Amino acid sequence: MQNPAGSGDPADKLVLIVDDDDSVRELVEFIVKKEGFRVEKAADGEVALQKARALRPDLMLLDLMLPKYGGFEILRELQGDETSSIPIVIITGRYTDSSTAEMIKQESNVKDFLEKPIKPQVLSALIHKVLRTSKK
């Protein structure tokens, strides 16, 4: 059997979507599932951390503004233990100046940074790039 990490098959990859906005979460889930990835969701930082630790997703799509724990706290928490290898793409609706965006990108587990509104083709291309999968 092939090593799933290098298989390039989206069905082998789990994406954890973390956003407290139902409509955004549903849109992102639709995009991610359409590309063939498995999906798990969390609406707040506490659940996000629990799921990240329990499921070890292949990628986390993380909103910065969350109830219970903010995105920055989650980034730091996940760097500290066995979840430090989970790649994270930040998705935020808050206007972020370039210096803040660059600071976020310096975090060891952050692979990229997207601003809302999300463009489906940009998000799907980015997920495939980060996970080294091929489009269907």
C-alpha cells in the first residue's frame, strides 16, 4: 500500500475547518469537499484544539477571530505539542495590514494567509499546494 502522505489523493487527507461563522464554515466545507478532501469542523477555539489533538488533521483552515480561544492562541498551543506539524492556513475577515500578515506567516505552522471573502479557486489551489495533492 502507498504511503498516504505522498499519495496525492485528496480522499486520504483530512481538513479541519475552524470558523465561528456558519455561512463561512459551510462555504469552505463545500469547496474542500468538492475537491475530494475529508472534512471536520469546529466553531470555536476550544473544540478546534480538541479536534486537532484527537484527529491530527492534515491541514487546518483557521479563522483568527473565534470564541473561547482566538486564532493566535490556537497557533501557539498547536506549536507546543505533537500537533506542531499540522500545517495551518489562516482565513480572516478582519483587515490585516501587511506587517501583521507577515508576522502571522512567520509562525512555524502557518503555511499561508487568506482574507475573506474567500475565492473558491484560490482556496482549492492553495489546499492542493499545501497538501501536495492533485485536483480531480
